[in-house]
Amino acid sequence: MSANIFWYISRAAALTAYLLFFVNIVLGLGMKLKFLDRFFARWRAADLHQFTALLGVGLVGLHIFSLLGDNYYTYTFKQLLIPFTAPYRAGWTAWGIVGFYGLLIVTFSCYIRKFIGQNIWRIIHFASFGLFWAIIFHAIKTGTDISSSWVQIMYVVTGTIVSFLFLLRLQGLIFHAGKEVINLKTATLK
């Protein structure tokens, strides 16, 4: 086991980070869609949302940099941080690298929201759904745990839940935009 310890650390960190980001997205959508209001105070859900994002980013860092100690592939910093340079499935690994940078942007945009404005922040945050799917594709195509049935079930269940909540959120945005158009037309006619 000691020969593969860095590989085990990387896999454990990746799977845990994935689950944290799943919880993070559910918390974010749950606050916006208000279905968590009966379970959590809004401030508590917001704190958990922020905590899971930061812990997840840290675990992704552990996932990435523990690969420096792996003996099977001898990764360099460049291969871990620059897309399409990895020795193992470079294209699919690139999805993970881009996903990592995207997660950093989404996570830390919260701290500069007053400087970038609410609309830019919202657009950046909305990108997290695409990042979630980039991470799933990265995990399915590069993760060695994908042959385990429990991992397959985890990706199907979590992917389905996030997709369903995303569609609910999208429906709310479309409905809200439609109401705005109707209000604008009504105001113009007066």
C-alpha cells in the first residue's frame, strides 16, 4: 500500500471533493429555489455553501498535487496545471484542469462581488453547472474508480439531482424573464 499511498490520497480527495461540490450546488440551488428554508435558516445554508466550496477547493488541490508523489505516472507541475500536457488521457485530464480553474473563479468571485457587480457574479456563478458536468466527464474518463458500481451509481444519482435542480432554476429564470417582458409591455402601453 505504501507504494500507492499518493494515488490513494488523490482518489480519496477527488471523490470527497466531488461529493462536496455536489452538496455545494444543492445548497446554492436550495437557497435560490427556497426548498431548504424549512430545514435550515438561510444564513446557515449560506455558511455551509461557502464552507463546502472552500473545503472542496482544498481537496481538489490535494487531489492534484498528491499526484506529484505517484510512482506510476511521474507528473510535473506543468502537467498538473496546464491543460493537454498530462501523460495520462491528456484531453480528459484537461477537463479537470479547466474545471479546477473554473471552480477557483466561481468560489472566489464571492469575495469580490462588490467589485465585479451582482450581474457578473451571477453569470460566473451560473457557470458552475457547466463546471459540474466538466468534472463528471473528467472523473468518468480519467478516474480509475469508475469501474466500481457504487461510483457509477453516485455519478448517476448526483448528476440527475443537479440536472433536475438546474432545470427548475432555469424554468424560474425563464418565467421571471417572461414576467418582466409582460410588465415592460404593460408599462409601455399605459
